[in-house]
Amino acid sequence: MGQVRVVIFIQVLNSFVAGVLGVALPLMMKERNVDIITIGLVFASFPMIFQLGRILFATVSDFWGKKLFFVLNGFFGVVASLIYYLAYTPLEFLFGKVVEGTKDGSLWAVNRAFLLEKSEKKWSTLVYLRTAVYVAYAVGSLLAGFLIVWFFFEGTLTLCVLVGAFVIPTALLLVGERKKRFSLAKALHLLDFRKKDKVFKRFLVLFIVMGLAFGFRSGFVFPLFLTSNGFDAEIVGVLVGLQVLLAGLFSYLFAKRFEMGKLLLVSGVFYTVTLALLGFSSVIFAGFLVVVYGVVEGLLSISQEGILSRITSEGSYGTDIGLLMMGLHGGNTLSLALSGFFIQMWGFVAPFLMSALIFVVFYVGSYFLLKE
């Protein structure tokens, strides 16, 4: 199996588990009497744990190679699913989120950088990676509700443990890279955003804005929004799965077929309209809009990967991407933490409207910056 295919397969296994957990975990927390504000705070821990791990692993991987971190991803995946299996209190779920964030950080620290190093068609390869993520996540989400009904939460999490365990021998198929001596001075130089050019710094700010917008509709929000509209676990899984499947389909079909700036602007407007309508929808129309959102997500992902492929530098792909994602996940953490409070006070209309309005700043700013 080629090295690129091994990495894509590892990503598929991870995204399948993420799809299952994305539906199962908020429903399990609700069933185990964790209130919505606490759910929001627990989920808010994930982005920054993920990103801190990611930036650390990315920096070290530029010296020690990528293979080690693919193996670690499988190990942490097993541990995270085992913790969720046993969790009943908010603190136990929080511990699971910390381990899950570390697991995902170890993978995303190296997957894009690995593919950029191994591929000539960089943007196309990143879009292919994102498509694989969407399709595998969709399959996991589609099956999640049925797995919960058939095998309960415990059986569903056991499956996640087994899939995570399979990542370890798969990662060992990767060829180890020649290691370089770790230099703290060089690592700090790569991480120093002050040494980046003006375009990179501006996009770093815009990625923070994007993270703020995304946090208000991320994590637990869609599954609990659907359950509040009367959908049961199977239908929630199917709707979220269809959403992600559409995202993968549109990211694949429209990759590099349109000028990136225009695609970003069109998809951004579509995002704002969809999220604004979603805040005032209910029952069947709510389910329909959750699925349709997948089209928006797919189109936006193409633009996001295009931005990453243009403004990162060879030799420091891992750290450059890590810095940008630090901004995104920093914003994501803040808005995720606030989402539970907003929902408690004003219902789901509040986070959806906040997301719709904040995202305008990102896509308008990015459009003009790309034109420069």
C-alpha cells in the first residue's frame, strides 16, 4: 500500500470513529444527566487541547518525522473510547475529551504536512483528504443511531475501541523518515508568528474569526438541536450523516472548478443564510436545513484547503498549519463554551444567529485578502 494511501486509510478510520462519537457522545451525556451548559463546557475543552497537542506534535515532527505520531494517534484513540465507556460524571467526560483532543492533535499535526511533502498536486491532495474525512465521518454518523439502538452506548464505544486499535498496526506500515536533531531555537523560530509575512498574519486573525463562528454550531449543537425537535437517535444519526456525506460530495465535485475567492464568497453567503434560517426553524424544516448545511460545509472546505496550500511554506508546513489552526481552535473554544449558556437562556436561535453574523467578517475579509 502506498504511503499516501496508508495515511488516507488512517484518516478514514479516525473519521469513522469521530462520526460515531459525534452523534453518540452528546446523546449519552444527556442520558446520563449532564446538563446542556456542562455539555458545552466539556466540548469546549476539545479544540484547545487538540490544538495545543497539534502545535507541539507538529513542531517536533518537523525534526523527528511523522510516523511516531500516527502510531500515537491509534493508542490515544483506544484510551479515549475506553474512558467514554466508563464515564458518568462531567469530570470523567472532560478527561475523555482531553485524551480525544490529544489523539486528534497527534493525527492532524502530521497528516496534511505528510501529504504536502509526498504529493505534487498539493491542493487536490488536501481536498481528497478532506473528502475522505467527510465520507468516513458520514458513515460513522449514519450508523451511530442504529448502533446505539442495537448495542447500546457500551457496545457502540467497544466498536470505537476496536477501530482505534487497528490504527496502530496500520501506522507501522509507514516508512520512517530520517530524523533531524531537535533544536529548540529552530523550533521557536518556526513558531514565531512575528516572522511571518503580512498575509499570513492577517489570515491568522481571520482564522480566529472563523473559529468563533464555527464554535456556535459545532460539537454537540446539531445533535441536541435535532433531539429538541423530536428526532430520535437513529434519525439524528441519519441526518448528521447525510449532512457530512453532502459535504464530502460537494468538496470532491467542486474542487478547483471555480476561482477560490469567488467560491469562498458564494459559500460564505450561503452559510450565513442557512444558519440564520436554522435558528428560526423547527421539526421537518430544521432537519432539512441541517442536511443542506452539508453543501455549505463542502464548498467552504475547498476554500480553506486552498488558503492553507497557498500561504504555508515548504519546510515548515506542520508549524505553519498549526499556527493557523491555533487561531481557529482558540476562537472555537470560546464560542463552544458560550453555546450552552446561550441555548439555556435564549434557545438554539442565539448560537445559530451569532455564527451566521460572525462568519461574514471571515469570508468578506478573506475574499479581499485573496484578491491582493
